[in-house]
Amino acid sequence: MAVDGFKAAVYQGNLAGAISEVQEKMLESFNNRTLNIAITGETGSGKSSFINAMRGLSAEDEGAAETGILDTMIEPIAYQDPVLPGVTFWDLPGMGASNFPLETYCEQVHLSRFEFFIIVGYQRFRSSHAILVREIQKMRKRFYFVRSKADMDLDASRRQRPSSYNEEKVLQQIREDCKRGLEAEGVGHPQVFVVSSWEPNHYDFPLLRQTLQEELQSLKRHIFLLSLPGVSSPIISQKKATLKGEIWKAALFSCLIAAIPVPGFAFLCTFFIFRKHLFRYYSSFGLDDRSLAALARQAGKPVTELTAIMKSWRTAPITALMLLFHSVGAAVMITEYSWKRLPVFGAMVSGGVALVTIYCLQQKCLASVADDTQRVLSKALEAEEKKAV
Ligand SMILES: Nc1nc2c(ncn2[C@@H]2O[C@H](COP(=O)(O)OP(=O)(O)O)[C@@H](O)[C@H]2O)c(=O)[nH]1
Ligand SMILES: [Mg+2]
């Protein structure tokens, strides 16, 4: 399978290798994937009519999506594009229909299972559109905004101002209203198309088709890259579980050292054992200096951008020092104090304190290095995502 090389590289702590797998081998494999496009928007906005127009069908044709005054839809329905390979349009229930209030719509239709979105809106840009945009952006997915029923707007304008009627000007005003609304929601380069499903050869309909066709590969690539953190996450967890199994050895060793009644000795030894393990985790996950430099080169990002998002650098050593200082210090004190009177008891107590502390600390540290690995890998993949857009 195409992702096997990526998984193996992540497991070996070869993050640069994982990125190179993505760049060199895996990106071809996404070409045969399906792109699931959700056609979403308010009830009655013209979603089903839009799908029919995209598929070159009229409402009366066999296999056409049901359109009309009533919205009885409960479940999304899939329609294949007859021309674009692997493109599936999903006709979604309408936002604001009686069973689908705005507040719960995204969850009810499981918006997250779709990969790309076409928001169909009519009339002005409003809060329902903003809700959808926010949800899609949260998932870092992409969308087109289709402003439907342009024929009605043009007709109304022609009737109201016959002497000054200018088709392109009306269309431009509609585009600008949509873009303004989208930009207010933080969309960088909104892609807006003003269409009429009655006239699929007019207005922005042909441009929409062409854009989708041209961007299809990059959209598939983007979705594929977005799915990769989901592939690496179980691998990193598996590796964490393996390393976790070895923690007790270090803890046991520290426990024995803590029982030696020489002031400061146990503290220093335990600290160095802990530090050694921390660096071992870094190199085994691929977060040591050399591996990070190789990853940065491969991803085309400065190392600082990768290290800036690592939390274990800051948290692990400080928590470790604090906890070690308290617990091992306490253990040493107990040992020194009780050594003279109850030597065996003193050694057992101080050793026990060290055992528990080191065990908990190592676990915490391992978890934070594993989290960092996922973070750094996602950051490195972001560079590829940007190339895909
Ligand atoms: N004039 C005009 N009416 C449209 C257009 N698209 C849809 N409609 C009408 O709007 C109503 C709702 O359309 P439909 O596709 O069922 O909307 P949905 O609920 O979003 O699926 C229907 O009566 C359609 O005939 C269009 O481009 N122009
Ligand atoms: Mg419909």
C-alpha cells in the first residue's frame, strides 16, 4: 500500500524520510481517489437543481435529484459526475429545514465526513453561510461559494431599472457581496461563482466547471495530505506504548541509587538518568537536532518553525527538575535521617519515592515527546498542503 513506506518511516523516527515518501511516491496514489463533495446550504437555495445542472440533467430526467417547493430530505444522497473522474456530489438536507435547525445542522449531517464543499446560497450572504464557512475552516478543508438563481436577480433588476440595466454590473455586485461576507469570516481568497441552474451555459457556471476540473488534482492532493496525521497518529501511539514498557527499568535503577545515603548523589544520578532517557526519546521519535535539521531541509522550512511548536523542550526539563528536586531530595533526606536509626526502612522509603517519581516523570515526558512528534510532522506536512492549494 502507498502509505506503508510513510508509516514505516514514522515508526523508525525518520520524519524526513516520511516527508520524502509523501513527496516522491504517495502523491501519485491519490489520483484514483474519490472526491466527496458536499452540496450544502439553506433549504430551497437550489442545491438539488445545481447538482442536476452540473450533471447535465433537468429535473424531469431519470436519475435527477428531486427538486421543488418541499424539502423532505433526511439523508444525504450521492450522485456521480458523468465527466469528472471520481467526483461524487452529495445532495445534503437543507440547513434550516424543519428537522435541521441552523445550530445543530453541521453535526446532524456529519459535515466532517465530506472532503470538499460547495455552499449554495441565494439572496444575501448571511449567518447560515457564516456557520458553514466557520465549520469548514475549522476542518482546514476548502469550499466554493455558489450564489444561485442569478436569473431571478437579473430579472428583478431588469424590471426595476430597465433604463440603466447592466447585466455584468448586477453580477459583479452579487459577487462582491458574497466575497465581502466570506472575507469577514477570514476566508483569504474566496472562490465565488454566480450561477443559474436554469442556464448552465451562462454567467459563472462554465467557469465553475472549468475551475473544478482544473483544481481536481490539487483538491484530491490536499485532502490526502489532510488525512496523513490520522495515519501517523496510531503509529506514534504504538511506538509510545513500546517505549513505555521499558520505563520501569530506569525507575528501578533510580530507586536503587536513591537508597545510597550520600548527599546529592542520588539526585544527580537520577537527574542524569532522566536526561539520558529524554534524549533517547527525542532521537527515537526523530526529534533530535540532526533529525530535525534533515526534516526541515526535506520540508523546505526553517528548523525554528518546527522547534517553535514543540512543547516538551519547555515543559519536560522544568517539570522534571522541579519534581526531581522535591521527591528525590525528600528521599535523600529520609535516607540520611533514618539511616542511622532504621537503615533498612530508610532505604526502602527513599527508594520507593524515587521509583514512583521517576516512573511518573518518564511517562509524562514520553507522552509529551510523542505529542511533539505528531505536531512537528503535521507542521512539516503543512508545507506540502500549501503546495497543493
Ligand atoms: N429561477 C430559478 N429557480 C431555481 C434555481 N435553482 C433552483 N430553483 C428553484 O428553487 C426551488 C428550490 O430548489 P431546489 O433545487 O429543490 O433547492 P434545495 O432545497 O436547495 O435542494 C425550486 O422551486 C427550484 O425550481 C435557479 O437557478 N433559478
Ligand atoms: Mg434539495
